[in-house]
Amino acid sequence: MIIVLRSGSSQEDVDEVVSRLKRLGFGAHVSQGLERTIVGAIGDERGVNLEDKLGVLPAVEKVIPVLTPYKLTSREFREADTVVRVGTAEIGPGRLTIIAGPCAVESEKQIVSVARRLKDGGAQILRGGAFKPRTSPYAFQGMGKEGLQLLALAREESGLPFVTEALGIEELDLVAEYADMIQIGARNMQNFRLLEAVGRLRKPVILKRGMMSTVDEFLMSAEYVLAQGNYQVLLCERGIRTFEPSTRNTLDLSCVPLVKGRSHLPIAVDPSHGTGRADLVEAMSLAAVMAGADSLLIEVHPNPIEALSDGPQSLNPDQFLHLVQNLRSLVPLVGRTL
């Protein structure tokens, strides 16, 4: 349920609604709009008629049932687009934010040099994996804590905040100690204990769509983070698994306008994982912008042929610069800046 307060309601009015909800066994999440304040009631509504219990309060304009299973993530709860802030970078309406970097941190020279090139080329956030989820237990698993320290050094040298993945609750605190933003990968999209834990951290989060997950399941996973009070969530479409063998995944760009119609959260597109092919990254990046993406995640490596992870889908720095030049020509057409 959503409780809409009348225009001009005081903080005491809001507190009264929240207090009543808590006495009835509900959680309460407050969204302050320009003209209205909305309180989301979170809990089991069976057997409790909130319209009768709260509709009688003078400050309450109306009580509206939310038809979707995700409440806090929905447009009904928050009509205005959410802006996610990562250091000095912002992700949301009116801008296109580029997150770029290698799949995995491999050395100080690699991550620092590419971070500098990316900053000069127009990226706003650095990405790089310190812990790597790999299909094979024998593949490169990342540098762990040393990788986090190298990412922090690259941030100091380039000025770019960075995002990196936490594979589980076990290393979450360590990742949070270093990272400006935490990534929850596709394999962990429905790791609900991990989602709740990052929700409690209050750090910005990238939540990647599971490779076999529906849009509604994707938004329900985001709900776990928001339910803990963290609204700084960037959704990410990174391709789904289909029968098509020509690409690593099938990049579902229809997900972008669908999500933007149903949720206030910003959404990014990862054409690198979405296709698995460097030669398709630029075309799919341009298509993602036209579809309404707020951000792009681009894998960039100084020498993709020698990359320890995902070299075939990585751009080199010169290819990245070419992509950014084309994006600068395109983004004004969709009312954005870069």
C-alpha cells in the first residue's frame, strides 16, 4: 500500500502515519516529493485494511494499493527518477554516465594506465574486478585484497571513483572498505542474503540482471536492497541466455524502456557481457542510448589479447575513444549530456 499525504503536511503528520504503520506491524518508507509526501507500507496486508486504519487521518489524502509485487522499486511509490551518486559522478536523467575498465585487475601498471586513459577519454567511473566469479575453478579468480588496493591507487591517480564486485557476504565488508560502489553480479541476483547485506551498507550498488531472469524478478531483487533503506541502486541489463550461439548472451534492450516504465531506478547496459564480442560493443552501446539507458558499462583493457579475463569482449583504449566520440554526437538527440 501507498499512503499519499496531503500537500502541506507537516513532519508530525508523517511521523504519525509511520508510527501507526509500525504499531500495525508494517515497515514504513518515506518518499518526499516536490508537492506530496508518500509513505510506502511494507508487510503482509492480509487481514489488515490499511485504508480503514489510515484513511481517517486528516493528513492522509488517499491510500492506494500497489499492484506490483515490488513496492519501493515501483513508479507508484516514487514517480521522479532516482539519481545514483558515486563520488562526484551522477547516474540518472539528463546525462549518460560511462563506467569503464578491465574485467579483472591484473597489475598496478595495467589498472593505473587504463584508468588515466579512461579519465581523459570521458569515463566517469572506473570498473575492475578484484574477485572474479568464473565458470571454471581453474580460471583466474582475481587478485583479492591486493586488487582492491590497486583499484584504490588507480582512483588516487586518475580521480575516478571505482566499482567492483562482491561475490558473497564473506568479503563484502572488505570490498566496501575500498570501493565507492559495489557490484552484485548476474549469478548473485537472487542471493537474497547478500542483497539485504548491501542494502544495509548504504553504498551505491550495481545490480546485474540474472542471465535467465524476467524483468519482474529483476525488480524484485532490487526490492531486497531498497527494503533495507538503500535507494542508491543502478540496475544493469547484461544479456540473457537464449538459444542463439553467435553471441555470448542475447542483449535484451527491450528491458530498458520496460524497466524505466515500471521503476524509478536508473538502468545501465553492459554490451561487453551482453554480446561477448568487442566488434559489437559500439553498435550495441549506441542502440542502448537510443533505448533510454542512463549508463553504459564498457570493458576496456590496454591489450585485450593478453587479458587474463574476457579479452575477446574488451575494447582497447583507442577503440574506447572512438566509441565516446560517437556517443558525444548521439546523446544530444535523446536529451542527455556526456
